[in-house]
Amino acid sequence: MTGTSAAQSRVLVFRLPRPAYFAVGFLAVGITPIALYSGPAEGAPARISALTLLYLAPVLAAAFIARTRTRVDAAGIRITAVFGSRRLGWEELQGISVIGRSIYAVLRDGSVRLPCVRQNDLTAIASVSAGRLPELAPPVLKSAPGKRR
């Protein structure tokens, strides 16, 4: 790492948590009785039919979990979706916008949602941007209010 600072060589990857795959497993188990339905006859063996295509839902959900992410490094931001990705250089970026719980990269010609990025992550993104985004104060955690008696 000669000639680069620690902030410039840092890479942040924001993705869905690995336990999200448990939801895929539960979806596959829940679809099984419908996908292998053999008809109204009692005791009829399970069969392969058009309903078996329902198993595509867990496959697509797993692909969504595996592919969806936002990668931030010194060169810019890479947004990866299920069927493609987009690279945003820091020079294209006008700023960051927060609308509700969603974070958007504001460009000259519109804005792009940054998947898996939360408001608490903005401080880390600003530090990796090497001054291209203004530094933010670290988030202050608030505890839940106590119950009154």
C-alpha cells in the first residue's frame, strides 16, 4: 500500500445478512405441498406439474439475497442488483439523499437507490469517499424510553 492512505484502500460492502437465507428455506418448505399437489384424490402420489414452477420463487429469492449489494471504495460506488450492476464514480455524484428509510445517490440526471445502505452507514461512506462527501458526525444511539409506573 505505498502511496495510498488507509481510507483510500478501504472497501465497504453493504449486503443483506446471511440469515436471510433461512427465509428462502422456509419459503421452499411452505411451497412444497402446493408445488407437488396431485389433485383431490386421497392418497394419490405427488406429481410434477405446472405448479412445480413455484419452486422458482425460492431460487429467485436466493439470487436476490446473493447479488443485491452496494460496494463503496476510493473509486466510487458499485450498485449490484439481481440482473445487473452500475458503477458510479465520485465525480458523477452530486450528493446523498435520505428519503424515509432509503438512501439515494444523487446524480446530475436523477438519483439511484443504494440497496442495503442504512442511515447509520453514511459516516463510513463519507470516510471512504476521501473528502468527496462531507464528513458526518457518528450517529448517536438512543435507548428506548423506560416504562413509567
